[in-house]
Amino acid sequence: MPPTDSTSLRERKKTETWHAIHDAAAELALDDDTKHVTVEAIASEAGISQRTFFNYFPTKEDAILGVRTPTVPELPEGFLANDGLIERTTELLLTVGRSTYAEGDADRRSRLFEKFPHLLLRRREMMIEGEDLVYQAIATAMADHPEWSAGLNGHSVESAARMLTMAAGVPLRYLLVSGGMPGARLETDSLTTALDLYQDLYRKLS
């Protein structure tokens, strides 16, 4: 059933409120210090009540960074084909990681991480949460797949899915560590280069 105009309007309003809270929190933090930025101040700046604030964000740190619960898209048909599986899983991890943040907010997020390095801990928590969702999605798909459902050389489906997810995350971690400004958006060309290096190194060592 298609969404009604009232549903669409309600969703737009929710999105606008989410962004208003995040914008207020981020700008207050950049102008001052996270210790001095309170939920009361954020709510006042955004023109909402403190109760409304907690309907959108569990903490002021999440509001400052503008983070949401990560989401995993449905795996496409053929996802588990051997050829290119690492690359597809890496791209899936990147997609899930991006689902946690507001679009077009990378520059401000970089400034926030630079000014408040402790917020990087929250980014790491979100990455782990996203990785776990990807692992669960892949494990479920493997369990229903004729070539994967029996596991891999005596290892369980869950173990294979966990190892694949962790291996696919290596190029992303490499880019985050070596990419300079924390929080900067990972570009497609950089990801391709990191994946090529990963594959070359794996072939060299195997």
C-alpha cells in the first residue's frame, strides 16, 4: 500500500526534526565544548522539548555526531558467489556504515572528531554494531545457500560468515587509519585501491 500524503508529511517532519537537533548539537559543540553542551541547550537551540530530544537521540554525543542505528539492505541475488565476494562484503560494510550518518555531513564530522577525539570511540562502537548486523545477514544467507549451508571445511556457517565479515573490514580500517582526516567520506577510488592492495597481499602470502 503506497504511503498517504499524511504519512509522507509525518516522515518529512521527523527527518527535519532529526536534522534540526543534530545541527544544533554539532554547532553548539564546535562553538564550545562537549562538556558544556547540554541536552537542555540543544533542545532550546533546536526549538523542541527535552522529551522530544530523547525520542530521536539516546545521548547528546549521538546528537552531536548525528548517528542513527545502522541498517543492512537486503542481500542481492548472487551475493554469495565466490568471485568478488570479499569486495561485495566490503562495499556492504561501507553502505551499512554510511547508513549511520547524515548525508553530506562528512566535513563537519571531521571537524568534530578533530576537536573531540573521544567521539571516535562512538564511531568505533557504531562500526562494530554495523559489522555485527552484516555478519548476521551473511550467516542467514549462507545457511540457506546450497554451497555454504554445510559450512566450510569443518567450520560452521557462523564462523565462515564472521571471518568473511572481519576480512572484508580490513580495507576499510586501512583507509580509516591511513586516510588523514578522521570522519572524511571514503571515496570509491580509494576503496578500490585498498581492495587491490588487500587482494595482492593475500595472493603474495598464500
